[in-house]
Amino acid sequence: MKKREEIFVSVIIAAAGRGTRMNSGINKQYIDICGVPVLARTIGIFQECKTVNEIIVVVNRDDIIYCKKNIVDEYKFTKVSQIIAGGDSRQKSVLNGLNAVNSNTEIVLIHDGARPFVKQEIIIESIDAAKKFGAACVAVPVKDTVKRAVVKDGQNFVVETIPRETLWLIQTPQAFRYSLIKQAHKKASEEGFEGTDDSILVERLGLPVKIVMGSYDNIKITTWEDLVIGEAILTKSELSLKG
């Protein structure tokens, strides 16, 4: 069997959001799912991944001490090398993380702190795709029919049905060669461009981004309804392990 290429892999976990859609006094990343905070579950998956060397957690400046005490120290996450303050947008928060990674980093994964159900095999496949193609994003095919609409006289009207075979719902992690994602962020910063994810910054360089098949369980916790779904995912997972 061919020996796996040894490279230094860093993970940036973006957890600086306020989670205002929760209407809660606590940031969504620190809310418990089945007794464990969302962010702890997220970090734990990368902590256990043998191909990951370090984890950078990017949080709101006001949450740094809380995160260290109640998440990193409490759950003994030894791969977390730094907890740093985010910026005034997700993109700026990720850039802060990119500037903080180990000097040996070759591959970097960027993952949502509120997405605690990613599978180990998806992480590993993302790393391998980034090695081969330079950039990769996890996604799942769109299941529902998608239509484009326009507003006329204050009402929405369908103008076309878009073939769903070509449409994907983007998740995280997104994985990149470090030099490539730094170049993409530099260009975006110079041009004042704010993207909705990191892979779009690489797209703007005219380079391809490989799609890695994700999982419909890899949801992002943004509402109270998502917490209920998350509990169901955990229950299903525990039952499958027992079975």
C-alpha cells in the first residue's frame, strides 16, 4: 500500500458570528445539543482526525476567554493552537485565521463552527481534493425544483425553472492549498469584494473548485428548529452504532 503523503494541515473554525436568528442571550456556537456545546462537537471532529495538525478557532473578541475555559480547556482540545478574534465580517474573520496558521501549513480547511455533524471521511476527502486540485468545497445536490422569480406590482412571479441537475448546496469544510487561498483573499481585499464563502474567492481567480460529495446531515445550526434536527441526527447516529 502506498504511504500517505505527510503534509501539515491546518483547520480554521469560523465561530465569530452572533447568531442573532436564535434570539438568545448566548451565541449559537455555545448552545448545547444533547448536553454538549455545538462548538465543542465541531472542534471534536477535527481533534479526532489524524490528518489534521492544528486548529485555529476564530471567535468574537468578547468570547475568547469564555471559549478557552468552557470549550477548549473543558474538552481538552490539544490541537487548538490559538483562539483569535474575528473581524467585522466572516471573510475578514477567516483572513485573520489564515494569518495565524503555522508557517508549515500546506493545506488549510475552513469550517463553520455551527456545523457540528461533518463526517471524518468527508474531511479526509476534502484534504485529498485540495492536494490534487488546489481547491475543494463540500456540497450536496439540490433535491427540490428551483425556480427564478421576479417581482411585479409587489408580487413574485416565476420566470423560469432552473435545471436542478447542475445545482449544489454548498457546505463546509472548504479546503485549499494555503498559498492559493491567501492569494484569493488578497485579491478580494484589494478589490473590496465580499463573498458568501471562501471558494468564490478562488473562482474569481479563474481557477476550478472541486466538489466533494457532502451529507444532508451536515447542517448548520442557525435556528431553534435546527437544534431539534441536530438532536435527531445524533439519536440516529447513536442508534446506528448500537445496531
